[in-house]
Amino acid sequence: MTYQGLIHKYGHLLNLPSHSRTVSLLEGDTPLIKADNLSRHLGGDFELYIKYEGLNPTGSFKDRGMTAAVGEALGRGAKTVICASTGNTAASAAAYAARAGMKSIVLIPQGKVAAGKLAGSVAYGAQVIQIDGSFDDALTMVVEITNKHPIALVNSINPYRVEGQKTAAFEICDVLESAPDWLCLPVGNAGNITSYWAGFKQYDEIKSTGLPQVLGVQAAGAAPLVVGHSVDNPETVATAIRIGKPARGEQALQAAEESNGQIIAAADMQILEMQKMLATLEGIWVEPASAAGLAGLAQEIANGKLTMKGKRIVAVCTGHGLKDPDIITKDMPKPKIVPPQLDALEEIILG
């Protein structure tokens, strides 16, 4: 049977209003890739899988929630959608709005969005506005304007975003035929960890799949859920999770507590090291923020805080490496130039 998108496959399990329309780019159905090389590097005594969300239509997991949020907005007659974004939400909102024939407006913090993400927003036709402030300032502004004008807010505080993003948990259980023992994932605005936990709980009620323990990982320079208070000036190379006041912070903490898991922080250096390791060991290139969950897992294993022997672990990688290539390209050595002669090539390759 031809795949027709998340709403077609899982819509009967989602709490969407009857007026919702289907606006799809055939999102979801992303691969669960067994990562034996990385598992061996980290200890080798557990099964590790990568849920590679970077293969969604706009290159990130945001498409799962956006198909639901934009479909609901279109169904109730909205003509315009708006979001605050560090990049991925902006690109996704713009693409799904274009698909629906709607206008999109995105607010981004000045100088804090990766070029690959900003380019996507522009390519899909969004009106992009930079504000002289943080993501949290931008989110406050879009909430205020949608309270005053008939513009649809499609950030993760929109409940239909959570409904759409639950489907990733459904897919994991469908492939593994149960929930994993642990789920590791990055935490920024905390919509995704909230969604996964809701999805696993719902599937367990329906299919008795069990529940994972959840390891949420923030970047050390943007870790309000770890330090216990908002961070006014969050800083991290992991731009997708550079958020100092998560909109769904309480739900994230609840997910960690209910699952007997935890939320921790990983340093930028650990995140970048894991990004490189995942690419060179497994051939999976993700944006820096996407490597945060695995970086936290590696940190906890190395410190002896988590024993994973015999466990089955799923790490969620939320965005493709092409979303934020600057981290790689800025330090990339220039390729060597050789004349078009075999002996010159042999000298370079064989030494």
C-alpha cells in the first residue's frame, strides 16, 4: 500500500478536531537505523537505534507536528500562520503553509539561526522577521499577536503540534514491536519530549507496548531544566535547542519523572564530538542539536551513572546535517589539488 502521510496512517489515534484538513508532504515513516558501530564504541553491550528524523520533508521532526497544526488552522479558515523559531519550525511552517495555500510569518532571533534553516524559510515563501532579542522574546510576541489578530500560532504550545509529533513514538513501537528500554533525545522548547512521552503512553494503553525511560539532554549553555531556572542569554552551538525558557518545560520534567528517567546537560564539545562520531562511524550526518541526546547518553555511560547492558536504546536525531552545515564548513580544510595524472593521484593516496 502506498504511504500517504501521518494523518492518513495514524489520524484515528490523534485528538484532532473534525474540521481539520489533511495538509501533507508525506512526512513521517522515517527510518530506525541500527547503530552497531557506535554501540561498540560506547561499550558494545546494548542495542542502539537511531530514529533519523532528518529525513522528513523539510529535514527535521517539526513536520510531524506541522501537518496537524496547519491542517487544523486551514480547516477553521485561517489564512495566515505564524511562529517563533530558531530555524526548524520556521522552515516547516513555511513549507506546510505553502502546501495549504496560506501565508506564513516567522520571527527569528537576530543572528541566531543557521543559514540552512533560514534559506528554507525563504525558499518556501515565508515572511521572515528578525527581532533584536532571544527566541523567548520572539515567542512572547507571536503569542501576543495571535491573541489580538486572526493568525494561527503553530509553535509547540499549539496542542495539535503535540498530537502530530506523537506519531514518532507509534512508529518506533511498530518497528520494534514494543517500546525501547530507553529513549534519548535533545530538549529545547520541550515539545518533542512531551510528544514522545504522550505517544508511548497512548500506545501502551492500546497495544501494551510498555514504556521507555526517557533521557532528555539540553546543551550546557541552554539548560534551564537542569539548573532549575530560566536562562536569559542561552548560548550553544546547538542552535536548534538554544532556548532559555522552554514553553513545555513542566511537561518535560513530568515525562522524565514519570518514566523514571532524567534530564541532563551536555557540553558543546561533547555534542560536536558526537555529531562527528555519528557521521564517521554510521554514515548519519545530523545537525549539532540532534547529537545532544547521544552525547548525553555517552556521558552517562562513561561516568558510570547509567548501566545499559542488554538494553535496547533509541536515540532521536531531530534534524539533518544540511540544516546547519556551518559547523563543519568553517573549519573544513581545503581539498588538495593535483594535476590530472595518475602518478600524482597515487602519491597523494598511497604516500
